[in-house]
Amino acid sequence: MNSDLSREGFSRRGFLARSAGAAVAFGLAGGLTRRAWAGRRADTTFFEWKEISKGVHVALNRTGDNLSLAGGNSTLYADPAGALLIDAKQAIFGNTLKREAAAYSPKIARLVNTHHHFDHSGGNPCFDATPLTMHANCQKRLLESGQSNVAQMDTKIAALKAADLPGAQDAAADATKLFENLANIHADAWAPKDRTTTTGETSTLKIAGRTLTLHHFGPGHTDNDVIIHDADANIVIGGDVIFNGLHPYFDVAGGANSTSWLHSLAEIRKLCNDKTIVVPGHGPVGDVAMIDRLTEYFNKTVAAVKDAIKAGKPRDEVAKMSLPEYKDYILAAALPYLWGGIYDEYASTKKDAKPGTSYGS
Ligand SMILES: [Zn+2]
């Protein structure tokens, strides 16, 4: 996802109004009732950690579509000599992620960002002195606007304190430490030139006893998506090119484009077989079926937008459309960006089009 969503539109609508819906989503996402969570709160982590393959752990958020507390999935390749962490979630979660990851590996040897959005790279400054790897466009964007990641931290910490989630109070204390230290965090702390390695179309990363391939298949979700392929363990980590069970966030300002997003999905699909473990940017870990579902989702949405354009529907109307078969997906707030963005991509007359406001997920 992307930063402006949290920073602008959603924070103004008020956390309390969203918390009831989020509680429902927590149950769906985590498979636990609120009562079950309450019983486990004292001894559970804030993130839901899942070992998806030997030594490979994914930190899932339990926050559903509560955008104040949005956080992309993070993946940890544990290694006593120094682990690999893929994505740092949003700024308020960085210290908590670091603390909880230490249960598997005391030291993070490298942090890879799948893209520049706030809920994947916002926590980077919490991993100070850790070498970073990201796409060159990701570094460029973070150097330009990394500090936006710490806007409204006080509001978000208040939301965290009010959240009925395991480990939320400890997480709020972790976030407060960062908030109180903001004056010491330099504007380039999200992608410092002296410890950031940039990647282009393909590169190899040897770390934690593994050899991983980093791919960029052109603009998809953003202009700086990095997909991590672990051929030996048969794992693909797709970042936000893959949403599982959520409406995809379509960040036109960040480089999103449905044609090339579909191209990226097709290229990722080629890396997979029926046994591949697929880690999406948001939603539960699964298999290649989630790639096929998202591909179908995009194809159907593009077809519906093209039909609407042919029928002469104005952009404002198209931006309010959705497909009934996906009514159970969360993150409905992303729909106007998706439909409006695809409209702009295909409409022959764009003079009346209003590009969607970038929000950063
Ligand atoms: Zn994103």
C-alpha cells in the first residue's frame, strides 16, 4: 500500500469509526475470535508469525483493513550469523518488528524493500546501520519523501493504544520510542546512500545461507517493485504486486498501470509451480492460486472499465464501480483509485480525468 492513504484521506475520517469494521476483519484475517485473542494477549506477539518453510518466517498483521495500522507482510530468513528481512512495515511498527524478529535472529544483516510505500519501508530507520537493498526508483522516492513516513505518528500511536490486539501496548511503547527520537532521524534515513544497494531488472542476493534472485518486471503496483525468488525453497515473495483477499491499491503517481501489472503477474507466475509458497504484500500466505485469482480480477476489472467507457460513462461514475463477485474482499477504500486509474489508462479523452490522489500502500 502507499503512504498518502494513511496520511491524508483515512486518518481524517477518524480511527474510532473504523475500529468496529476492523475488528470483524481481524477475525477473518487471523482466524481467531476477539475473545480468543483476549485470552492469548499476555503471551502473544503483536504480529502473527508463521514459519512457511524451515527458517523462513512471515510476520502478518492482525489489523485487517484498518488503514491507520496498515502494515505489509514482512518475511524473515533467520540465520544466527545475520538474518535477511524483507520489508519493514510502517514507521510505527519498525521497532516492534525488530524486537519480535530477534526471537528468531538477534541480528538483521540486510533489509530488502519490495517497494517504497509507507507500510513496507516506513520502518527502515528502526534498522539503523543495517545494509539495505531496494530498486533504484525506490531509493529515489524515499530520498525525496521518506520523512512523510513519520507524519501523524502521534495519531497512529493513539490508534495503536486503542486497538484490541495482542501486544498492542508493547507495540505502542515501541512506536513512542521512535516518535520521541524523531529529531535525530535524518531525512535520508529511509534509504541512506552509504548503506543502500540498488537493484535493477535482476540481481542475486546471497545471504543467510541462501541464494535469492531479485526481479523487477517493470512497473506494476509501483515503478520500483522487487520480487524475491527463492528457487531452492520454492518461495516467491511478491510484495504488493500480489494482494490476497484485498482489493489491490492502484497508485498511479507511484507508477501503477494495469497492463504492466498484468505483465508482472504473468512473469511471477512463470517462477512458480503447484507447490510454490507465495507470500503476498497483504493477506495470508498461500500458493499460485492467489496469482491466478488476481490476474482474473484485473482482467475482469479492465474489461468492465472498457465496457463502461464504450457506453459513455463519465469517470466519476466509473470510479464508483465494483464487481459483485469480489464484495467480500477487504480494503474497499482502494476501489475508486483502481477503477479511476484504469479509466484514465484506457479513456481516449483524458481532459476531464482527475487522477486519483496517491495514498501510498
Ligand atoms: Zn504498496
